[in-house]
Amino acid sequence: MLLVRVARGRVLVRGGLQLVRTLATSAVWRGNWQGQSFSALGRQRSGSCCCCWNGLPGMMAKRFCSDEEDAFEVELDPEPVPDVWPHVPVIALRRAPSFPLFMDIIELRNPLVMDLVRSKIMQGEPYVGLFLKRVHDSAEELVASLDEIYQVGTFGLIEKIQDSSEMLRLMVVGQRRIRITGQLEPPKATPAAPESVLIAVVENVQTPAYETTEELTAIRLEMIRTLQDLTKANAMYKKTLRQVLHHCQRVVDDPVYLCDLAAVLSVSGPEELQKVLEETDVPKRMMQSLLVLKTDLEAIKLESKIQREVEENVEKHHRRTILREQLKIVKRELGLQLDDKEAIVAKYRAKLQDKVVPENIGQLIDGQLGRLRTIECSCQEFNLIRNYLDWLTALPWGVSSTDNLCMEHASEILDHDHYGMEDVKRRILEFVAVSALRGSTQGRILCFHGPPGVGKTSIAKSIARALNRKYFRFSVGGLTDVAEIKGHRRSYVGALPGKVIHCLRTTNTENPLVLIDEVDKIGKGPQGNPCAALLELFDSEQSASFLDNFLDVPIDLSRVLFICTANWIDRIPEPLRDRMEMVEVAGYVPEEKLFIARQYLVPQSMGDCGLSPQQLSITESALQLLIHRYCREAGVRHLRQQIEKIIRKVALQLVRRQCTSCHVNADNLCTFLGGQTFATDRLYERTPPGVALALAMGGSSLYIETTRLATHKPPTADVSGTLHTTGSLGAVMQESAQIALTVARNFMHQRHPGNHYLQLENIHLHVPEGAVPKDDPSAGVSIVTAFVSLATNRCVRDNLAMTGEISLRGKVLPVTGIKQKAIAARRSGINCVILPADNRRDFEELPAFITAGLEVHFAANYEDVYRIAFDEPNKNEHSPREPLVKPSSLDA
């Protein structure tokens, strides 16, 4: 009887070795035999179909002709296997041990092992020892020492061989268990043949006698039952075991053979199978074999469960897919559902149902829907048309929000959200009044400009709420791509409309309030100039038919209210500035900051940090000190940050249970904020000669300092004095300094003909805080005054500040930002201000709380400035400078 298990490459032998030789697949010899141990066989080969050679006992070779090469089959005639054979070649196995009465196919590639096996066969000793290696990952066939293999193995008989120049394939049948007791002395190691174990000294492993007890019978029956379960769970075991049990009933009655059969059929690890091979006690061996079978059964059950779940999920998904397709067909037949394309078209029609679409837009949409019906869904153009229709149908055609034109409502919201900002509020109320009289509203373009932190962005939200309009904001600071405004061409991959179209789709109304932030910081790049795109957007004549590159249809933006914000209007291009209505948002005086902090900033910050008025109180004196010594900027953003810093520190103390409530006043304010940022109100308490105070744009004050550059050589008539400027001055202030020096020299020539100080001396002009860039077009008068003060060695009047540009003829030119400069004077403790005469009307329009306490003088030319700045001697008045007279040669 022959039993073959393909998975492990083994053959079960029952009924004698002759049955194996007769039924087993014949091994084939291939290759060139010259130079090998069987060279005699190659030399004696004849052309007959079957020949025997007397020189090779017990061996028969057959030659079969083929198209490629000759093939030789070599069989070893069965002979009685000796009961004792002490010396056997060592064959190392890697995957699983070999068991008696089972056949293994072994491939050898090591030349030393191949030559040893060939020599043993030629000597009529076709016996080998099969031993399992302890390290299974190693593919080395040579065994360096006996420690690398297990000591118990199987004595095997070589039945057939297949030899080639690179590989030797053996069909070996296990006979009995053997144990290694030693090794023959190996040959001396050489580089070609390293030291290794080739032949081992072995002894037979005797199986002790055992009694067939009830426990042994129960284990045997359980093994048979487990084998039956395996045959039911896996078809691999079924046919083989059925043949064994049917033709040879004593298999189930032989515990020793049953244990080996279970180990051979198992897929367990090499260590567990080696334990079965080494165990000599039959009951213990049966328990180990049963454990191996149970482990395989559980693994097969788990595999079957996973496979069953996967099949159920696949079947369920397949069933749902079929039912879904059938449902679509039934609905389509009953008219309850349209085709995919018709459903898409119906969706677009439904989106346009409540909208008033212009005639040209409607025709365009109908044409695109017609194209959509004729194009396959898998086509790329189908998705492009769908994307285009998504944007066209999503726009608010004819949809607008109702403007609230109630003056009282708008005024109430603006006053509630913001303190001050009368110019902005007045302009919005004018817009509401005009719209109420006309009965309709038209879009306008307003530009709020002023210092950072004065509320330009937040006031836009209040305006939108007062007018009942949707609010949308986007920033153009650093924008360099014109497609962000005008959109991309549809031919580009990933094309999208511009920000304006996004605004209409997001707000879903034709008359939103759009805030375009930071228009003075817009960039310019290789993708175009975004400022040029804004020209079309802000033009009242062109906004009614704004053309986006993506949609390529005219869009009416005439009802959109655009509000822009900027810090410096001189950085906005003149064509763009001409299309906007400029509304100045000035800074805050300390009184306004105090009110804003008390009414808005402190309650909001406490609410954001989760503090109640019982846990924290900030006195008015603390807020005043905070405004004067820490936050002197024009806006209130830094003031809010400092208040939040105080509240966070108090919150930390409350959480750490260091206190239950906190009271912040002027005495302990420094414990929360550290040292004061501004220790004094001004840089100079008493103005020295050569120094003048200027009021700059943006609500700040600048000291103009001048002094003489010391040199080793005395001034000469043939060398004119030079001017050196520092303080990060911009191009405008650089030109103002040169003009001021010329005006000052001419003025000194008229007033003090003998004083040639400015003509001969090298002058250094500096504006403190040199790390801060400065470029103010209103400091000319202050620079002239500093030069005259230095030349005459007289001090400028204390608590005096001035503003205004100067011409070469000494005329004082008007400037902008009078409100911010008046606020800057109040903030710096200045009580006397010189303004250009042409700015008288601007000053008279200022609120009383800003002009209160200010002594204002208006100057038309520098003579007026000089008379005000130097008319009264001060307490720190220096003696007039001695006239610096030119040499007589120069007078001649």
C-alpha cells in the first residue's frame, strides 16, 4: 500500500519496500557523468533501450531518448536492511524531522555531502542518518559539530537517486529511530573542505514494552476521532486516511505507527514534531501526538471560520449590489427614478427653480445641459461640464437680502459695537439715508485707512449687521496672482473662479458686504498685477458686468458694498485709490482708550478667560497707568493684549488656589506686566539746542536731533559743510532733510548774515529709534527748526511740536492726518502745536475733547514758525552762538 502526502513531500510505505519500488515515481538521472564517481556507467552506456552492468551490484539503469538529452533512471534493488548499522552519513533536515516507514525527498547541493553519498551507494551501503537541525533558518548542509543537530533521528534507506552536476536528489524511506553516540574522526580541514561532521556513530532507539490500558485505548480512540474531524474539516486528509483505514485495519490498532502518522500529517512546528520523535514512552508519545492533532484541528477550524465569514460578506455585498440594480430597473420602469444623466439635469433645474436667471445665462446653461446629455459619463469632458454647471447654478441669480434702511437701527448698532469713529459712522448713515430716499441701494467702494488696531476690520462687521447684509472677508496682503481675483481659465487643470465668485456662492446673495483687507500690501508677481484686476472690480461702470475668467459670463456686482482697509494710503496705486472713497480712521486719545478698555476690552477678556467680576477687578488708575506707561500706540490692539496678559496671570493664581480674588491697581500693576515700557512722557523734558519735536503721520511723535560733526581741521571757506543722516530714514525724509538744510541756510543768511555755521560745519541729523523705518512727508518744518536752533545755539520752546512740509522758498505746505497728529500731541503731553495755515479747517472740525487744552498756531511760512518757536526765552536758554565769520578773502 502506498500513501502520498504532497504538502510535506513524504510517502507513506506499507506492505514492504517492493511496493515502494513498484509504485513510486521513478527518479531520473540527468547531466554529464564524466569526472564523477559514476563515470564507469557513462563509459559503458550503449544504445540499447535497457542494459545492466555487472560492475554495479544491485543497480539498474535505463536510457530514454528525448529531444533535449538522454535521461537515466537508477533504481537500487531492495535488500534486507540490517538491524544494526553503526556508521551512517549525516543528512541535516531543516523543515521537519523524518519518521520511520515514511518516505522523504531530499535534495543535496554540497559537493562533500554529494560525493559521500555517491561513494556509499557505490560500496553497496545506501544508508543515511536523517537528523533535524536546531537552527531552521540556515540552509547550510554541512554540520560543523553535533551540537547543531538533534541527537535523535531516523535511519533511512535510499531507494532512488537523481544525480546531476549541481544537485543530488534522494528518495529515502525511514526504517527506525537512531541516536547519535559520537562521530568518526573527520579528515583534516582545508580551505576547500572545512571541518565538519560527515559520518556519525549511532545506536538504535529501543521502544520499551507497554501495556494496552484503558487510558491508552482512550487516547488512541481520541486520536482516531480527531483524525476523522480533520478529514471532515480539510479534504487533504480525507482520501489518504480513508484508504489506510479501509485496507489496513491494523493501522488504528498500532499506537506506535499511529503516533508517527499523526506527526507526519501535522503542520506544527519542527520542535513539537521532534519531541514526538524523541519520546520513547508510548503513552507519552501518544499524548504529544494528540496535542499536535488538536492544535491542527483548532487552526483548521479558525481558518474555516475566517473563510466562511469572508464568503458571507462577499455574498452579502454581491446580493445587495444585485438587489440595488434590480431596484433601479424597477423604479425606472415605473417612472419613479430617472437615468443618471436625467437625474443630474433635473438637479440643476431644481437649483434654478427659485432664481431669476438672466436670459443669456439661461441659454448658456441649457446649452451645457444639452452637451451633458450627449457625453458619456466616463469621459473627462463630462466632469468638466458638471463642474462648470455646479458654479453657474450655485450663484444667487436674482437672490438678495433686504437692506435695513432704518437710521435709528443702524446708529444703535454702530454705537453699541464701537466707541468713537464718528467719521465712519457718519459716512455709513449717509449711505443709509441716500438709499432710503432712492428706495434702492447701490454698491459703493469705501476704504478705511489708519494705524493698526483702530478697528478698521471690526467696524465692517458692524456695518454688515446694521444694513442686514451678509458678510464676507478676504485679504489681498501679499497677493501676487491675478487669478485669485479674476479666476482661472477653464482649460487649466484645477481651475477655479476668483474670490468674488466664491463670495457670491458662500453668501448666496447678490448684495453682500465684502471686506477686502490690506489693499496697501498687495503684491505683484509673474502671474500678473492684482491691482489691475481690482480696477475693474471697483469701477462703478464696469462692475455691473464683471467678467470672471472661469465663468466667462458677465456678473452684476453693482449692488455689492466693497469696504477696503489699509494702513498707508500712499502705498496704494493712484488709479486704484481714485476708485475708492477714502475714510480716515484716526487713533484714540487716552480718554477714549480708557473708556474702550472699561466698557469693552476688560469684560470681553474676562469672559474669554472664564473670570467673573467677583474674582477680578481692575481699577481706573491701573487702566490709566497701563495706557500711559505701557500702551501708547494709536490703536487698542496692544492694550487688549496687555489686559489679557493680566487676566491670564490672575487665572493662574486662582487655579493654584493662591488667592480667591484679585484686585489690580496702579501699585501692583508692575507685578503683572513687569517694568514700564515708557518711563517718561518725552525723550527730553527740556529741549536742548538743535532738537525739535515733529508730529508724524500715523499718530506718533518724532524727535529731530542735529549736532556738529567734530573734525580735526578747522572749517575753511573753500569747503562747504555736509549733511549726514541716520535713523532709517526713507527717501521722502532724505529729500526733506536736504530741502530743510537749504531753507535753513537761506533763512540764517537773511536773519543772521554773519553766522555761516550751517554753511561751513558738517551736520549730523538723527531721528531716534533707528531700527524703526521712517518715511514721513510732514517733517520739513521740524528739520528746519532743528537746524536753526543748532546754528543759533537757542532752544526751541518747551512743550512745542510742529508738523508741515517746507518748500524751497520757505512756504509751509499742508499735510494730512491732522486728527492723528493732534492725538499724538495729547498723548505725548504737548500743549502747543504749530500747524500749516491751510489745515485750519481740518483742525476746526476736530471734536472738542481732542482740541481741549491745546494751544494751536497756524503758520503760512517759516517766518511764522520761527517767531513762535523762538519768541520767548526759556528757563534753560543758552547764550547765543558767536557768529562764525567767513575769512576776509571770502568777503572780498
